[in-house]
Amino acid sequence: MINGKFAFNSVHDHPNSLLSGVYYVKAAKDSGGLFFHDRRVSAHRLLPKYSELTPWTIPSITYKPTEGI
């Protein structure tokens, strides 16, 4: 997918997928972040303590785009 200036993608999911991701060929310095959110309501009921949250257990996280990654 190629997004031009001011473009965005709606929050969506990938059913039956264990892992989803994005690869940035190019990313301007002021590019918006890549937002991941676990939409499973029941998964948010028993979260670990805040100090124990990781990118794999946090309900929502945003990453800064980095070219080539």
C-alpha cells in the first residue's frame, strides 16, 4: 500500500492472523505513527501490572515509522 501526504488507513484487523506488520520503504520525518490496538475486549480484563507491560501485552501501542524497517 502506498499512502501519499495526509493519507491514512482506518483501524482494521486481520482475521485469523497471528501477527501483522508493516515495512516502510520510505518514511518522511513527519510521518504519522503506526498504531496497533488489540480489539479483543476480553483480552483487556486481565492485564499485567503497568510495569510488566511489553509490546506483546500492552493493549495499544504506536510506533514511529523508520525507513527500511
